[in-house]
Amino acid sequence: MIEAHTVSHLERKFQGIGASPGIITGKVFVYGRDEVAVVQKEIRGEDVGSEIGRFEQALLLTRQQLQEIQKRIIEDLGENDGAIFDAHLLVLDDPSLIDEVVRRIQEEHQNVEFAFENVSTQYFKSLLNIEDAYLRERAADIKDVAHRVLRNLEGQSSQDLRTLVEPCIVLAYDLSPSDTATLDRAKVLGFCTDIGSRTSHTAIMARAMDIPAVVGLHDSSHQIESGCFALLDGYGGWLYINPSEQTLYDYGQLEHKRHTIEVSLESLRDLPSETTDHVRVMLGANIEMPSDVPHVLENGADGVGLFRTEYIFINRKDMPTEDEQYRAYAEVAEKMNPKPVIIRTLDLGGDKFLSHLEVAREMNPFLGWRAIRFCLERTDIFQDQLRAILRASRLGNVQIMYPMISGVGELRRANAELDKARQTLRERGIAFDEKIKVGCMIEIPSAALTADLLAKETNFFSVGTNDLIQYSLAVDRVNEKIAHLYEPTHPAIIRSLKNIADAAHKAGIPAGICGEMAGDVTMAPLLVGMGFDELSTSPSVVPQLKKLVRSMSKAQANEVVHQALELSTGDEIRKLSVNLAKSIAPDIMELSAN
Ligand code: PEP
Ligand code: MG
């Protein structure tokens, strides 16, 4: 809700990309922009003792902070996540590091900040060059801890998103998956980032968490200070610093209107998602964690169309075991039963990395060693996951889906791994759904072009438009500078999607869409017209999509597609779809209006 606020400064307005709907006001917290500038000073002989005293104080304070964070994480997320901080605490006890800093203070009369920064940087660099992966990882621990010690020496408060003291709007250059996965929802009113686009993991996570977000704000994190009062508009992609009374009033009115529409959608919750001429379009929800399931059910989704399993692997020191994974998948399967749950196998890489896994830096991570390519090499990790999913399959309506399949050869290799996992479970006498459905994501142009071949060897398709668009149009999906070129209605995409849906239906299998294009309500006429059987999106969009589907006839949607295939530009095609959406469900279009 919009709060009244006394305005004492001039309003400043920053435009980004609306990444997760909602409007929120609050204090800004600028996260991550806390480089400590260290200068060299020569200290006098009589100050050596007090300089060493400052060092000891900073180490002590850092220890207390780390232990406090560790305690909270163990309470919130369990022992495993808390263990991350054991290595950090060990750095504070490292005698060679501490002795060398003290020696430099005593013998070379260096100020403690300078001595500590130099020694820790030397350590960091030498560990980074070592072959051993474990030691290289310690380098990151040293860097983290050293930064914290330096901040404490300078008397700056320590920044950590897990330990925010008051509710605020977080503003950062970027947020890593581990940042977003551990955000305290009670403290983070909304977030915004300098980089990113609607399909970057940060935006997807914000929608899953139902937190208003704006991405692609360019260099705003350098122009805005912590503590400013702001209004964040996750629909239109605006960040207002010191919003004027008029802005607050206008947004208050808008918020009221949107709330009324949202309440009116609640009555559709238990009604089927079907067109006026009775064509059923399943509405799935995309989830990242088992804790998202209540939100899926509240919004009346027909199932989970995409369970992104990466977040089970993020924010921990090691890989989750088969049992740990099983518990997560089983929880979702049981709570959703009898509704279907499509569990996607690990899609690491791109903009989702694990800190504990040694993966060499790549020039083009989205074109690199990611998703199924990674799993088909690290079959140890893949087998654990496949067994865990299979075991959960007897508790509900579980289906498996592989990400980033490029062609039939890869699909067969993935299926061979699945057969091996089945065989292992049979040998162990563990039951699973022998008839489990196995689908394949279509998100690489080569898969789209060979959809007819893939359709013969899989039970369903789910189109990952986030990737399919970036690869087809050669537009990096997370680069805000070229976000205007990321065009879901480009004729190439429309033809590709139509081709995929047709190939699936010719082979008698269903085709869905689980990329963000499915969650853009203005696209529903096109996607329904092409014949997609399921649209899967963030849970909060499901009621709006349902309203739209229930307001159109399949015949109207078919006509939109028929005309779209004759048009030459993305703009023309988008307008066609938007026009139908506006005429059949104007209220919903107001909700999503930018
Ligand atoms: C996609 O690419 O559209 C998709 C759903 O997968 P992700 O966003 O996780 O890459
Ligand atoms: Mg993808």
C-alpha cells in the first residue's frame, strides 16, 4: 500500500524494466557498493600497540558478525548452509596471516588497514594460482573475510542481505542467485538492479517470490544513496527517489484500481481454464522451491509446469544428496497430487552458477557448458538427481523434463541415463512410476528445427522461450543494453513456435510453453491460437491468464495467428495480439499496463 510521506527533496525518476509486478514505497538500501579505499600511512613507534589493538578488535567484531550470521542461517536454512561460514571463521584464526600483519605493523610501521589488505591480497592471489580446487575456493573465503575485516577497521557497518534490520527496497548492481535465494522476504519490500532483463534469473526469482522488482536501471546504484525514500513500480519499471505528493497520489489511485481487479479474479480460482468455445488450455505455474507450492495452489494453477531445480543446489557448500533432493521433490509431488508436476533436471550455467562447483570461466556462458551438456558429463550428479525424481514419482503425478536439448542424439543420451537410474532403483528394490512421462524442452533453434524428429521420441514438449528467443535472435537475454531487440513476436519466433506446436500435435504429444512469454498476458491470443496445450508462468499471473483464456474463443485466437503469419515485423504482430487481448479483457490489460 502507498504510504503518505513528507517530501523534502526533488523527485528523481529512473527508468528500467518492470521485472515483477507491484508498487512499493520504502527506504532504499544500496547493496554491494561498499569498496573500502585503503591508504598507506606510516605510524609512530608509540602507536604500534594501539594499532595492533585495533586489529584485534576488528578480528573480534568480524568473528561475532560471522557467528551471528551463521546462527541465523542454521535456524532458517539448516546446518548445511551454515557450514559455509566455518571456512570464513577459520581465516580469522590463520596464524600466518595474522602474524605477518602484526610483523608489518611492528617492524615496518605500516598502518593496520594497509598491512592487512596487502597480506590478505597476497594470500588470495597465491591461492588462486594453485591447481587444487579446494584451495582455490579458500581464496574466495579469504577475500570475503578480508573485506569484512577492512570494513570493521574503517568502522563501516557490515552489509549483508540476510541480516537487514528494517524493511527496505534493495538496490544493487546485480544480485547473485545466492543473494536472491536467501533474501528475507519480510525485510525486502522490493528490489532493483542496474543490469538484467525480464528473463534474467533475478527477475524470475522476484516473480516467484512475489516481490516487486525493476531491473536494467543502468548505473542507478551509483547515483542513489542508502536511506533515500523511494517508490518502486514493478509494473512499469520505474524507480522514483523522493516521489512527489502528486506521484504518490497517482500511484495510490492505480494501486487501488489494480487491487479491485485482482480481488475480482479470485472468483475464477476453481473454474477451468478454457476458451468460450470449450478448448482447454492448462495453466501451469513455475516454481523454484518446494515452499512456492502454497502460492501455486492459492492461484488455482492446474499443475507445476516447470520446477527449476537449480535452487536446491545453490547456497550450499556441497551437492545435495539423492535423499535431500528426494525430500524436496516428494514434498512438491505430494502437495500437488493429483495435479502434474514437471521437474526439470539441473540447468546450471548461463546466469546460474554454484559457488562450490569448480567450473572454469567461459567467454559465452549461455552457449557453454550448461544444463544437459553438463549433466551428460557429470553423470554422477545427473544419476543422483534422476533417482531422486524417480523415487518421488510414486507420490504424485511427476514428470521429468530435460533442459537445453539440441537434437535427437542428446535426447537419447539423456534417456539412456534415465534408463540406468531406473535399473539401479529396480536392483535396489525401490518403487517408482514405471510409466513416468519424459519431456524435452525446446529452447535451442536446432531443436525447434528438428521438432518433428524429437516429437517421435518424447512424451511432451515445453518451449523455453527465454532461451529460444535469445538464441534465435542472437540477443543476450540478460543484457539490458539490447533488451529492445529481445522481441518475442519477431516473425522468426512466431514461425518457430507454430512449427513446434504443429510438430508436437502431428506426433500426438502435447506442447506447452514455460518461458516468460507464457506469462505475458498480451501474448495469450497468439499462443492459444497456435494450439499450445499449456502455458506455465509465475503463480501470480495464473488468475489473469485464466481470465483472458476464458474471455476468448479459439476461433478468434486462430484468426490472430493466421494474420500474424502474414506480417513482416514483430511490432505488427504484437499489436495484433494486444488488440484482441484489450478488446476481450480490458481490465486485465490495465493490470499489466506499462
Ligand atoms: C527458458 O529458457 O525459457 C526457460 C524456461 O528456462 P530458464 O529460464 O530457466 O533458462
Ligand atoms: Mg532455458
